[in-house]
Amino acid sequence: MIIAFVNQKGGVGKTTLALHIASELAKGGKRVTLIDADPQGSALDWSQLRHHCDYPRRFSVIGLPRETLHLEVPDIARSSDHVVIDGPPRVTALTRSAILASDLVLIPVQPSAFDVWASEEIVDLVKEARMFKPTIRAGFVANRVVVGTIIGRALRAPLRRLDIATLDTEVCQRVVFAECSSSGRLANELDKNSLAAREMVLLAEEIRELAP
Ligand SMILES: Nc1ncnc2c1ncn2[C@@H]1O[C@H](COP(=O)(O)OP(=O)(O)OP(=O)(O)O)[C@@H](O)[C@H]1O
Ligand SMILES: [Mg+2]
């Protein structure tokens, strides 16, 4: 399965979700390759930090911020059970290529009207890519939902209008996730019993059902 996390809006959680889902999919000895398609290289930085700290390697991370991603990913996918693409900010040829390379496109969105409006552009790109590859599946993932608010639910109605389903699993705003990027760790390594770790298990389960 090839999954891309894309949204041209910066800071919505593409890298955070991509790293955690790659790790979840790697459980049980599956070979997972995370492709860092962001020229900023945040996933590569995270993986390098892990290497320096001698933390266990859960999946491979390669940097491939190229517009030819869709041509190169099939080769990489042949030697992996799953490929997870961490997309770049901004709509570029690179984002188009990441979408075209994928079986499942996941669009992290924060629960604000601005984020929903900003997603329209990505939805158009998915529709465009489906003209070449009609099998591409897509879904929104609500991220940074503030615990106890109903904003998460309010987000669903406008997203539905965009004709792409929103996954049931919502990821909340949690300090553990913020610590992951600076520490080179994953939520379940920082706190195995955290709600953050649990959310990633549930999100991965839902993703497996969408694209087995
Ligand atoms: N659910 C969350 N709870 C708390 N912090 C979060 C959550 N999701 C992401 N963050 C934090 O928000 C910041 C941006 O997240 P991330 O880097 O994953 O976004 P991105 O979409 O990949 O950004 P960019 O477009 O710059 O690549 C990071 O510091 C990350 O730790
Ligand atoms: Mg990122």
C-alpha cells in the first residue's frame, strides 16, 4: 500500500502523522519505507536524530523531493510492504506527483474554517489525478482537535461538501506529539499508554481497512 500525507497548508501534521503511521504499519515485521518528499527534510532530520541517539530503527526513511516521484515509487514499493509519503507544503508539481504515486491520499486538516477552505485546492488535485488513476482513494484526517470541543464534529459537514470522506479517527492536540518532533521519538515510545499512542493505533487500523 502506498499512502501519501499531503496538504499544501504548512504545519497541519503531515510529518507527524506520516512518521507515526509508518511505525504502526511496520509492526509485525512489515517492511515500511517513508519517503520524505518535502525539501525541508523534516522526516529525514527526525530519523537522523534517532540514529544519533541510538534509538531503534522502525522503518527506513529516504529523501526524494522530486517531481518524478510517481515514476520512482513503484520500484521502491516492490521491496517494501508499505510506502508512506510525507508531502511538501505548497501545491507544486511535487505534490501532484505524490498524489499520483499513491493508493491512498490522506489530507490532514485542523479544525478551522481556514483549513477547510485551504483543502479545496488539494481536493482538486486529487480529482485531477483520478483522471489518470481512477483507483486513488482519499480521506481527510482531523488533527489537533482540541479535547472536549465540538469543533471536530463541526469540521465534518463542510468537508463532506468537498466529496471526500473524513476518517472516523480524530487526532487531538496533545503535548506528546509536539515532543516527538524535537526528540526523535514516537508517541508510544514517550508514553506507551498515552491517548496519543492509542489514537495512532486506531488511525492505522482505519487506514488498513481503507487500503489493505
Ligand atoms: N496532534 C498534535 N498535537 C500537538 N502537536 C502537534 C500535533 N500534530 C502536529 N503537531 C506539531 O505541530 C507542528 C507541525 O506539525 P508537522 O511538522 O507534522 O506538520 P506538517 O504539515 O508536516 O508541516 P510542514 O508543512 O511544515 O511540513 C510540529 O511541531 C508538531 O510537533
Ligand atoms: Mg512536514
